[in-house]
Amino acid sequence: MTKKYKIGLFIDHDIMIRHFLHSRVFEGIFKCHDVDVIVPPASNKRISLDPAPWVLNSRLVRLDANPVTHRLWARLMQVQAMRFNRSAPSMRKAWRLVQSWKSELLHTVLGFPGIFYFFQLYVRNFVKNNPNVELGDLINRQGYDVVLNAGIPNGIFVNDLIVECRKNEIPLLYIMNSWDNPSAGPFAAGRPDAFLAWGPQTAQHAREYQGFPQEDVYTIGAAQFEVYKTEPTVTRQEFCRTHVIPEQAKIILYAGGSLGTNEFEHLQLLEDAIERGKVENAVIVYRPHPWGGGGNAGDKIISHHWKHVRIESTMRDYLLSIKTRGYHLTFPSYIDTHNVLNAADVVISPLSTILIEAALHQKPIMCFLPLEDVSARHFQTVHNLPHFLDLQQDPNVVLAKGRNELISKLPHLLGRLEQRDFSEKISKTCEFFVSTHNKLYSDRVIEVVEKVLQKKKEI
């Protein structure tokens, strides 16, 4: 039997609560080990969800971040990302597009050789003299065997954790949350002891962009996708009844993204294609991204009179609230997503992780790039970043560049439903992005914990 470990699990945002607590993937660890779940205070704007019901018999700890050191770490991360790096030019390009010219100039100058050395030295000395005292006291008092941080490279805890865990010789394991985590920018304070990646793609990016040695990167799959191994709770027939869709119709799921493109216009184009007979016997189901706001014209979607478009039922209230409240985040259950993807025949999305999720359901997918949508600054900034490019270049993915190809390539997308070996092909594509395992996610995490602890003993 595995040794019982004392574990500190740090989670600092609603999105991570959804992915790692609502998914129940840590329940095996909560049951078998002595775990503290550390989150920001309820007053922190990053937390609106209550994690208490999801931590079982573990202890919930509320801990403030150090806002001063977090801002400094964030600045250092931006400078590191903006430094001239021949192996990662796309990182600098992306960061340039999201900064003002003054910030770009400042971060470029601070990244010059010599200047960067002294700036990095200043940040580290400042943090050393102004530590997160509460975090340090917690780690000293609890005596953790290992610390886990499930989040993003610029989370409010992770860089201070790197410092404190190194000081106390406690292994720190970082568990990636989102597809772009390994390629978005480096950790400012150094590297955790291990990087837990989704699959071969993100493991490669952790080595290339974060500088992790190969032996410190582990592929364990994605926590939030574990639910897709279970049976759906809604059948296709039930889904069709709920959405008033003839059972013989092909269901084209248009899954919205979070990059601010004009999804209202895209739905109009798809509806027009069906109305004109370019696509026969098909219905569009629209499901907005849970924090995409329905794109940059989301308020129009819910009030428009559609003939061939259905609003996915579990996200209808979100779209209604966009019209009344404006942009905000929502946190639907992944079981709902599982049910929708199970019912759909094919899936189209303007760059969202749901393309990988659909592929995990062995559905033909279209990666749609609305390149004409110049007002969608976020999309124009990130659509050619490395994690997205790998998907766009995969032969098992239908790539549609622009509105014309969105319609002209629809028959090609639907035609893949007739390919006998398509399921096998798309499964190979999936394995590159999200590795599959027979063991429970919690067991895989503990396996990595034991490997890292053993490695530390041998040093």
C-alpha cells in the first residue's frame, strides 16, 4: 500500500476549482492522504465558487497571496517572455501584441544582457526581504512531504511556492491547467521540481519554453477530461427531443471560443448554408464557451429568430445573462459538455480546447480561423501560437481559414462520418495532445509524487 503523505494542494482561481475539484479527480488523494487544500480568501476576486463541499475530509485553508511580490514576479515573467529567443519567437510576438508600446519598450530594455541580470537580482533580493510570511509559516508548520500547485505559470502562489519549497527542501509539483500553460511564458522564480503535462505536445513545450529537463516532465492527461471516460447521462435521442431536432438529422455543434470572434455572424453563415441547401438534413447546435460571452456579439444570439440553429439548453441561461449582465464567467459541469459532444455528429470551433474534447469523443472536427475578423484582437494575437498550430497542421483536423472555407469545407467535414478508419485516426491525434491512462488520475499524480521523492532521496 502507498505511504500516506502530507500534501499541500494550492488552487488559486475559480477555473481551477472547476477543473480539479468539481471534476472529483483528487478524491482518491483526499481519501488516502493527509491533504490541505489552500485557496485565496473568499473576498479575493479570483474566487467566487465555494470549494468546501469538494474537499471531503481534507482541511480547507484560506491564504492571502503577497500582492507586491506577485506583481514583481509577473513583471519578471513578462521580461523573460519578451527577451530575444531564437527558439521561441512566437512567445515574444504574442506578448508584444497584448502590451502598450511603453510596456513593450520597458520589458525589452529590461531583457537586454547585463540589464536583465541586475533586474533579476533586484527582484529576487526584494522577494527575499519581503516574503509571503503567512505562506512560509504554513509550510514550516505543516511539514508537507510534497506540495502540488494546479494552475498557471503566473498564478498568485506558484512563484512564492518555488522559493519557499526550495528553502524547505520540499518537492513542488506543478500541474498544468490550460492548453497554453507551457508555451505562454516561463516561471519567474525558477522551475518547480516536476511539470505534469497533458500529453506529448505540452511535455515538449514544457521542455522547450519552460526549460524543464526531460526527466522532470510527466504526461498524466488532463484532469477535467477524465469525466469523458464515463457514460453520458443523456442519450442522443433525449438530446434531440430536448432541442427539437429530428433524430435522423446531422447535428453540427458550433462550440464557441473565448477569443472574442463574431460568433453571431458565424452562426448566420451556417444557417444560410443550410437554408440554401448547401448542407442537407442538418441542424446547428450552438454552445457558447463558458467564459467566452458568446463572442463579441453574444447578446444578439439569444434574441435572434433562428430557423436551423438551436441554443444548447444547459447554456441558454448564460446567454440570457450576457444580455442582461454583460460579460462574465460561468462554470458548467463537464458532464453537460460530455452529453453534448456525445450527441453531436461533427464539431466546429474558432479555436477552443473543445476541439480536443470533441476529438476525444472521436468526432470529426473543424478548426475554424475567422481571419477576416480583425476586431477580434485576442484571436488575432494567439491563433498562430505553437499549441494551436500543432492542431491546425494535423491531417485529421479540417482547417477552415476564413468565412468562405467555413462553408466550402463543411461537406468535407461531414464526409469524415463515412470514413471507416476515422475513429482510429482521430484517436492517434488525441494521444499527442492528451495522453490516455487506465489508472485513476489521482493514482497517476501519486505515482509522480513517489518518483520525485525517490529522486530527491538519491541526490
